[in-house]
Amino acid sequence: MRKTFSIALTLLALIGMTPLLGACHTTAGVGEDISAGGHAMTNSAEKHTP
């Protein structure tokens, strides 16, 4: 009984952590997109300054 409970608790913890691990890549991707947008704005401003 105790072993079954331990296995079930471990599986529940792993299933619960799955979205958090997937969010790491999403957050990194958003940071790269924001950075690229900032670089594009900077380059555009430098090109259009008199």
C-alpha cells in the first residue's frame, strides 16, 4: 500500500511539473522576440535620423 502511494505521488508530481518545464522554452522565446523587436526599432531610428 505504501509503495503504491509513493509511486502515485511521484507520478502526480511529474505530471504537475510538465507545464512548468514547457513554459521555460516559451519564456525564452518571448524574450528573444522582444529583443529582436527592440533591435529593429533601434536600427529603424538610426536610419531615419537626420
